[in-house]
Amino acid sequence: MNRRNFLSLTGTFTGGALLLPDFLYSFATQKNLVVGEQCLVFIQLNGGNDGLNTFIPFENPLYYDLRPKIALSKDEVVSKTQGMAFHPALKNFADIQQNGDLSVIQNVGYPEPNRSHFRSQEIWQTASASSEYKSEGWLGRYLDLQCNEHQPTAGINIDTIDNLALKGLEPNSITVKDPNRFKTKNNGEDGGKLSENPQLDFVRKIATSLTEGSDEIQKALSKSTAENSYPKTALSKNLEWIARLIKGNLNSKVYYSSLGGFDTHDNQLSIHKNKLSELNDAVFAFYNDLKEASLLQNVTIVVFSEFGRRAKDNGRGTDHGTAAPMFIIGGQNKGKIIGKNPNLDDLDNGDLKHEIDFRSVYASLLKDKLSFDHTKIGIQNKALQGLF
């Protein structure tokens, strides 16, 4: 088994637990990182979020014709502008937009869309074409080129499972659920050669750095607190951890988390409202935390889903669709609505036609926020204009 596969296997079975303290320790001691460095925070909505009931074309009569069972009335929606409005559960998203800190990118998708959850997530996470299969994620490829040396902590996935988007040729990212759990004592082993197996030696060296960094981890975490009270939800806790790592100057280029439950084939009105409320409350607490710490300008939050839902309801909910909006918060974005309103007069077999390729959004994030040439990782799309 080669070193890369060994680490991949280890990271998967430990949920990244083995590598987290090395991450925190390395970032606490690296001299080439400066306070205020730009980073990206991704929130992936798993299951296919219904974009038409998230950012709603409330002035279009076809919206109500296509969705007699689940359409939201003009009186319910909030923050009306240019014929569009937010779901009432996203009232704080509307507030953030009013503050000039939120951009909506409409009709985001890709050519020849795939309606499989697994495959569409894979396309988004690797930035591949529909007919193209890649082994490494787009962020993993970026980190491979960005990191001069192996840095197991350049990308942080706060979750219970690994994320393909962060997978690269080198293990420059880790997956962890609870950073506060990692408190260890030195077991006497050093970081030298421990066996005749170089792959095992490498893993043991990382494990040794866990104990070496234990004190530094607790010191770093003790320097940061959540300035705002976060809701008692899993996503909120994940974002609270990310905020503490950012505020504690244990900076990573990329942070990642996810929220499931958006596959609303049935009972959509109730389920979707609850999921959007969870998203709204968690993001708003995170937003306020960063803002009060004067860090919002350095952090760009990206909210997306693998696809939207079909334009017409099925009587109880919606089935798998294609294009949907993305939301960009912070990072000194221009606070605009980018793209045309959903065209319900011109559907593709009942689905919205995408107007903006998601890879052009990725290109803008890399170019404008991370000062990186997106073509080096195979993204040939032009960067989206007007976002930053």
C-alpha cells in the first residue's frame, strides 16, 4: 500500500482525528501565515435544495401555475427586489443582503446535468464535466499546488465523513468533528524512524506531532470564543468551531461543512421551512461572530447544493431538477443579484436551464479571493464578473 492510500484509509477510519492536532500545531507555529489571510468557508446543502422556493420569483404568475401545492404567496416572502424574494425562513439572509454582504448568483448549474445525488455532488466537488471523472477534488488540486510542503491542515472539513472536494495527491486536508476533544499526553515516542516500513513511519510521525502540539492546541482554542450565542444545531456547532479556528489565527485556506435533508419529494413545505431555518440561524450567528471580530472581510462563505428541483411540483413536493441559486456572504462581495430571474417560460423538459456555470464561480473565488490561477487545476471557465 502506498503512502497516499495509507493516509486516505487512515483518515477515513479515524474521521481525521489522527491529523487534527498536527494541523492546529502546524498552523500555530508556521511563520509564513499572516493574520487576516483570506479563506473560503463552504456550506454544502445535501439532497438538492429547491432553489425556486428559496429565492422566489414571486411576481411571475407561472411560478404559481407550476406549483399550486407548494408555492409561497406574495405576502409570505421577504425582501422583495427585482421580482425576487427570500423564503420567510431566510429572513436573516435578507438582512445580510440589505447590509450589502450577500450576493445571489441565479441559475447556477452545468451542461448536461445529472440528477443523481452522488454523481452531481461528485461533479461539483471535482469541477469536472458531466462525462468526465476525476479522482481529486478541485480544492484538493488547488491545495496540492498552493502548499509548498505537505500541510495536513491547509483544508479543514468539519464533518463525520471525508469530502471529495478536498482530496488531493497529498493529504493537505483533514476531517474532524470536534476539535476540543483532542487532548493528549506525550507517549515518549519521537518523530524519527520507528520501523522498517516508511509508510508506517510517516503515519507515526504525524501521530507524534499530535502529542507535541497538544498544549499549543488548547492555548489557541483558549484565545478564541464565540462572541455570539449559536443555536443548538449540528451546523451551528460546526460553524462555531470554524469561527473559533479563524479567530484563533489557526488559519486554513479552506473550511468545509454540510447540511443534509434537502431531498424534498414529499411534505416539502414543512421540511424545507425547517431546513432553511436551520441554515439561516446558523449562518447568521456565524456572520455576526465574524463581523464583531472584524474578520468578515477576510472570510467568504459559499452556500450551494448539488442541484435544484423541478419547476413543477409533484403534489406534495418536488423531484430532482437542475439549476439553482448560490449564495456568497462576506469576503467584500458586491452584494448584488447576479444573473437573470429564472425563466419559467423556457424550460428544458420541465427543468430550469442553467445560465451560469458553477465552475465560473469557483474561478472567481480562486482568482479574486485566493490570488490563484484557476486554469492550473483544469478550470477553463472564465471567472464570474461582478461578484467581488
